[in-house]
Amino acid sequence: MRIREIVSCIDYVGVNDRTTQKFEALWPLPQGVSYNSYIVRGSKCTAMIDAVEISQCEHLLKNMNGAQPDYLVINHMEPDHSGAIPVLRKYFPQMTIVGNIKTLDMVKNYYGIEDNVLKIADGEELDLGGLTLRFYLTPMIHWPETMMTYVPERKLLFTGDAFGCFGALNGAVTDSDIDISPYIPEMYRYYSNIVGKYGTFVQKAINKLNCIEANYLCPTHGPVWHENLRYISSIYNRLSKYEAEPGVVIVYGSMYGNTEDMAELIADQLVQEGVRNIRIHNASYTDLSYILSDIFKYNGLIIGAP
Ligand SMILES: [Fe+2]
Ligand SMILES: [Fe+2]
């Protein structure tokens, strides 16, 4: 397995899942999904940042390539990242689990783990030797315990699910090395499906993290954002303010085609009125995931029901 270095002493060890059909048993994954995990190697200690879903443990261990983490930092406890914790604990009994008070409560309740844990507070730092981990509590993006971890020496921020997207990684991890176009619609869909309800909290986090300089955003799903960091941040900023683009989404259900006829007629009229972005969804056919994504993206919504 090739070591995938993001920056000096920080490697990607995450995995791709091209088998699960629906994320959280709800949201389709036509392009798969990645569960991102990272290794930070200081001169004194090594830390792993977030783990992976339980079924992917074997791949994670292979990707770690013999690394022996002293710490496992948990930015988010949802099982697509925390599922591997009990297995990792068996492989690395010396490894200390790092989280905030809410994280550690969940670690105890989910996995019965109470020993060898380290509780950190907002702004607290952990010295790995030459590299520092600084923790920022960013609750409700999108769970109560969510936090982010910053490495000031590398200007790199591990963001948890924030700035994440659906879509497995195709051969490379950092956006500079890939065509990002397939990931952008998947970011809209991920945001609207998973995080959308918590825009106020995303805004709080964005304002809180304004004080730090980040050249790399390392989320738990999808590419690491470096070259396109500003563009991706602007999408997130806009979506979390519930600012939409001009356009109209028409969602309809039709038992015998009459409501459908109305939807078609309305679209026709909208075009004549100069509207250019029109998305029509037959709710019986299009998956809810895509309908939600378009509703978040465009500023007009028309619902037709029989
Ligand atoms: Fe999550
Ligand atoms: Fe996640």
C-alpha cells in the first residue's frame, strides 16, 4: 500500500466503501463514500485522527502500514467513524482515546470503554513533539460532540464531517491531484442530507475558526481540500446561511398524470418568464436525497400534490 502523505508527517490512511448502497440506510451512494482517517507523526508521539466504519477495519489496519498510534483523536462519534474503536483498542491497547466530555460519555455508552482516555477542553493542546494538536469544540456539526483538530505547524485542520462529501476517492486524496467536478454535486447532496438542519451551528464554527489560518481542510469524507479550499468554504458558507442560487425546483406526486401536467405547464411558463434553472422531480421516482439537495441549492420551490 502506497503511503499517502498530505503534508510532511501527516498521512492519509482512510478507506473507500463502494459496497454500501445507502449511507445511514437512507442516502444513495452511486459513487461510494470514503471514511477518512489520518496519522500525525510527531517526534515523541503518533496520533490517529478519526477511525472508520466497522466493516472497513481490515483495510484501515493495512493502510496504517505498521504505524503504532499513541493517541486516537475522535472528532465525531457517529459509527461511520467510531465503529472501528473496539478493534483498534484490541490492536493498540496502549493507545489513549482523546475526546471532549460528550465524546467520552459516548465512548463509554457505545463501546464500554472508560480506561486510557484523555478528556480535552476547547482550545486545549496536545504536544506530539514538533507537531501540536489543538482542539476546537464545534458542537452540532452535526452531532453534540463534534469537534475539529488543528495542526498549527502545518496550517491543517481536521474538520470531521464538515466540508465532507459523498463519493469514494479515485486514486488520490488531495483535490490538487484530482478532477473535483464529480464531488461538487455530492457535496451539495451531503450537506443538505446530513448537515443542512444545523446551518446556525456551521456558521458559529466558521466564525470561531476565522482566527486560524488553514491551508488544508481534512474532512472525514471525500477529498482533502487544498487548492480549492476557498471555493469549497464559500459553498459551505452559503449553504449554512441558507443562501440559494436563482432557480426553481418543482416537486410533484401524480396519481393519474393531472398534477404532472400542471408541473410541466408551470415549468413552461417559468421559462417564458426568464427562469433558466428549473429542476422537476417526480417524487414517486426521484430519491428524496436528490430532491433535498436541489431544494437547498435553488431559491424557488413549488410542490404539487394530488
Ligand atoms: Fe456524521
Ligand atoms: Fe461521517
